Amino acid sequence: MATELKPPIFLIGNYRSGTTITQKLMGLHPDVVTWYEPKTLWLYADPARRHDEFVKADATEKVVRYIRNRFLEYQLRHGNRQIMENTPANVLRVPFIHQIFPEAIFLYISRNPFSYISSMELKWQRPKSFKGLLRLLKDTPVTQVHYYAGDVIKQIVTKRILRRKYTSIYGPRYKGIDRDLQEHEKLTVIARQWARGNRMAREDLARLVNGRVFSFRYEDLIQDPERVLRGIFEHCGLDCDDRIVCAAKEMIDPGRQQKWLRLDPSQLAAIIPEVRDEMGFYHYEIPSLLVEQGSRPTRPPLSFQHGHPDIPSSR
């Protein structure tokens, strides 16, 4: 049996940005095994850290050895197939991942911030499920379980006992999020999660060697799945036959783009300053409904040929 780790494929994308459907589409390939959110594996270097930002220096020899060994174990346990890993908080730690896996292949997905904010606002209202808790603990070293028990208990108390609208925290924990939660409205914090996570991922991925990253928008995947999916598979060195394309089209639901309209337009207009600058990099425009609320139009879209600007594309 082969004992070498095949180059992992890392799907980099913020929470609620289409990472789950992309992972499922990648899982259609017989030579790929997907790994869904081994969150505590990535926190192994410092499980007590109150944010999710890890850098190259955190990838010590011990950490590199441990994480690579866990990946190899997972690969061998699943028929020696190539791993495609998806942990949304990794938008905040691309240099850390690249230091551990210099041979890695990267995919980067972005989504319209208003759809993201709407979906995230709902997730903030839901406590961690028992199934989610078991999955979290399954990938956690026994010696580190106590680091996560407190957060789980806090969530249960916040939602089940105190009956508050939102959980204590959800999604990517950027530096300063604890302070922001005390000083700002929830939608402002969620908007910063989108803007800071996307900016860090975009800038860090742009520093990688040309051709290492394939970037795409969730909206483009939904509207033209065959074109985007074939581009993804080509970038990863995988064949994409017609059966995969047909199965993918049946899995995709295009009717999920306007759910953000459930939110108060005035509240969304108020947080546009948090996302305006980053929107321009992805050709997202501020909806006219929000412009009418007094917001200023986003800056003119930047021109680029393939993928997002400043991010090397495979094409």
C-alpha cells in the first residue's frame, strides 16, 4: 500500500459561501475523498487561542508532523484517495496551511456579501447540534477536549437557558471579534467576518506561486455549473466526465439568491461601509434597493481575465 500523501486539495471559502455544495460536487469524483471541517485539527498548534488566525510561524515541526500524519491516515483509511478538505475558518490561515502542505492545490470560492450575511444571521441563532458536537469531538485529541467544552456549554446556556436570540459566537473568529461583539450590532460583526475573511484569503492566496489557485464565485457555479466545475477539476488534474456534470446539475439549487431580502434594507444599507471595498474585487454591485437607502455605489469593478484579481488562476 502506498504511504505517500497525495497533494491535498484545499477549498478556501468563507462560511455560508457555497463550500458545502462545492465539496459535494468534488466528492462525485471516484478518486477524491472529502473531509468536512476537522476544525480542531487546525487548532492543534494552540487550542486556547481566542481567534482563528494562524500564521507560518505556528507551523512548528511538531505541528507539521501531527497534521500531515492525520491527513495520511485519513487518505489511507478512505481507499488511498486524494483528499479535498473544507474548513471555512481556513480563510484566516492560508499561510499556515501552505507552510504545512507546500504541495497543496487551492480552490477559492466567494459569495455575494448580502446572501452571506442573511445566511450567517440565521446560523448565529442556532446552537451547535448534538451531531455537530460529536463531529467536533471525533477529530479532537483527548488531551485537548477540555479547551472546547467551555464554548459548547456557553452556547447551550446562552440559547437553551437564557433564551437569547443569538449564540455566543459563530463563524470565523478574526482578531478583535470579542471586542466587536460588545461594541457593535450583530450584522456589523457578520459583515466584518465576510470582509476580513475574504480579504485575508484573497491577499494570502495571491502570494502563492502562479497557477496554484483556481478562484470562482458561488453565483457563477450556480448559473453555469458545467463550465465552472470543469475548470475546477482541470485545475486539480482530475477528469470531469459527463456523468459527473449531469449529477452536479441535479444537485444544484439555483433558487437561493434572494433570501437576503428578508432583512431590513436600512440595516443592510448601514453596514455597506464594512463590505464596499472588498466587493469590488469580486464584481459584486450594491443592490439598487440598498442604494436607495442612502448608500453610495461601490467603486467601479476591477478588470481581470480569469478568476479574481490579484489571485493567480490556473487558466
